[in-house]
Amino acid sequence: MAKKPFRVGMIGYGFMGRAHTNAYKQVGQFFPGEHEVVLKAACARDAAKAQAFADQWGYETIETDWRKLVERPDIDAVDICVPNNLHAEMAVAAARAGKAILCEKPLAMNAAEGRTMVAAVEAAKVPNMVWYNYRRIPAVSLAKKLIDEGRLGKVFHYRAKFLQDWTIKSDLPQGGQGLWRLDAAAAGAGVSGDLLAHCIDTALWFNGRLDSVCAMTEVFVKERPHNLTGKMEAVTIDDACLFFGKFANGSLANFESTRYARGHKAQYTFEINGEDMSIAWDLHDLHRLQIFDYKDEGKIRGWKSVHVTDNSPDHPYMANWWVPGLAIGYDSSFTHQVADFLAGLGSGKPASPTFRDALETQLVLDAILDSAKSQRWKTVEQA
Ligand SMILES: NC(=O)c1ccc[n+]([C@@H]2O[C@H](COP(=O)([O-])OP(=O)(O)OC[C@H]3O[C@@H](n4cnc5c(N)ncnc54)[C@H](O)[C@@H]3O)[C@@H](O)[C@H]2O)c1
């Protein structure tokens, strides 16, 4: 049977533009379904760079103005892979043009913008998703399965960290191509929106609502040269962010992110302690889930390291890859996300996280920054 075309218009050709395009190219081979992805158009402001990206990755055409891209009748879905300050405007325009939208995280600069985006996609009734891709690393998906099966029992603690070290140099500039993450005008926030957003998304998915938070942020390098103005300017993002919180289920949250943890490149870790079971995961060892099951027989009870690579349905997504024991990588999480998004189209069960789901994370981020500023506990607003 002929497959339905899913014609993608990609905005941005950076890190995520490449990660998503790689996923679009893999999905039909490893997760064949009703749809065939067509790489229809790549959009960037510079025509030569857009063309080079299109040629390398196989896009049929280019655009230099994203507004033209979202209006094109030969595009079914718009993929937003640009700095955070552009997400809302692009997503709202794409929704009004009736396109499916796959938007990078964080959803928006803040919750107010996020609400506008949710309203736009829900009014237009267009399929929508945010790329919180860590959900789809098989070991993380397996953790979700264990939690949903009730194996942890009552949860007491949820601990998560996302550590990097690339901004320690005080002469590193802020702003512009490649360094927009250090510029609050483009990024919205620092490590909270960039790194903690992932930890919060996973936590809400696993453990439900966070009711209240108490946060602390720090800026270690107070001024940096700005690439766009050429002047020394105050650093307005958070370099580090720590917060405590209380989940609606009564468990306690303990989160940390920084770009000043010398030696750590992208160490996302979580550990959840329940009455009957604890589980832990580390992005640097992404195919392993650490499990301590108190119900195990006493003499063999202990932490076990499960290599989540079996091709049985027990290990999410793995049946579609290689033979048991062979690991897949970071890139596959995006392939899984596209596969789930395509499977969700028309099924009445959209792939998560939708814009509405991602707004929950945005509300936690707003509460964290508000708490750090006011040095008070804050209640997380309801979506
Ligand atoms: N899911 C994840 O794990 C993950 C990882 C990295 C980044 N992100 C998110 O992805 C988004 C992009 O990040 P990145 O690392 O790919 O950034 P990047 O700097 O590598 O790429 C950004 C791209 O946006 C383009 N761009 C900027 N303004 C534009 C405009 N007006 N019109 C068209 N193109 C424009 C740039 O030319 C560049 O190609 C951000 O929202 C970021 O938070 C998510």
C-alpha cells in the first residue's frame, strides 16, 4: 500500500537540525509505518548555508524566510530547531497555517508565551510535540514502565542533575551564533531552561506534578563580551541552578544543573527512591538502568545493572534495532520520538509530550526562577 507522505519543513540547521534530520532519515528503515517522511525544505537566513545543509542532508528545496516556509502548501509539518526566543512566533504562525508542529525544548521563553502556543495549536487542532527526547532512551522508557507498574511502591525521593563544564572560561563571549545560550534575550534563561528543563520533563512524566519549589541560582562570571554588540555586558542567564521541591504525591525533589562542574560534559542523572525499589540512570551510560529491588530474595539482594538492549518487547524500542546486547545511542532517542509522533497521527492518541504537557515544565521553570529571585518557596501554577 502506498504510504502517506509526511513532508517536513525544517527551520535551523544546527545541532538539533542535524539530530532531527538524522531521525527523519532513519525512521522509515527502523520503524516503518503508514507514513513516509519527505525532507521537503530546509530554512535558514543565509541561502548558501541553507543550500549546503539541504545538499548534505537531502532536503529537496530551501527557504531563507521561515514565514514563507510555514505557508507552503507542500509542507505538512514544521520542525522548529532555532533559539528559544523564536519558538513562539514560529509555532503560532505554523499552527495558523494548519501545519503539524514539532518544536524544540524548552517550549518557550516563559509560561506566558507557552500558554499562547498551547492555545494556538489547540485552536487549530494541529498535531504538536516538543522534543524532550530523553524520554525515549530505552533505559529511561523502561524506568517509566517500572514506575507505571507500581514496582517502586510509595516514592520518597526524586534526585536529578544535569552537569556540564563548557562555560568556565571567563573570556568566553555571550550571544550570537553558537553562543545564544548565554544570552537571556535569545535563551530566556540559562541552565534552568536549557538543562533542568529535561530533568523536569522526565520527573513530571515519571512522578507527577511538582507542587512547590525553592530555588537558588548563581552567575559565576558576571560580565562577558557580547558577540552582537561587541561590548562587555552583564550576564543575565543563570550559570547554575539548584532547587528543592515537593511533588503532589508527597515525595521530595532535589535538582541541580550547572555549566561549571569541571570534568562533566553532559551528565544527566536521576535516582528515584521508593519503598520497594530504587532506580537510577546516567546519560553517560545511557543503555543501563540501575535497579535495587527490595523484594528480591535477601541473599541475592543488591543493585543490579540492567543492560537495556534485549530485542524482546520488555526493552522498549529495542526489537526494531540490532541483536540483543548491542547498544544504540543518543541519536536513536530522536528516531523513537519521530516514530511515536507518526504513529500518533490520526490514531487519536498523540505522542507526548504535547505542547500542553511541555507547558507544565515551563510553569515549573517560571516558579524556580521566581523563587530564586525572591528567595522564597513558590507554588507551581496549574496549566
Ligand atoms: N532536545 C535536546 O536535547 C536539545 C539539544 C540541544 C538544543 N535543543 C534546543 O534546540 C533549539 C536549537 O538549539 P541548537 O543546539 O540546535 O542551536 P544551534 O545554535 O546549533 O542552531 C540554531 C539554528 O537556528 C538558526 N536560526 C537562528 N535564527 C533563525 C531565523 N530567524 N530563521 C531561521 N533560522 C534561524 C541558526 O542559523 C542555526 O542553524 C533550542 O531551542 C535548544 O534549546 C534541544
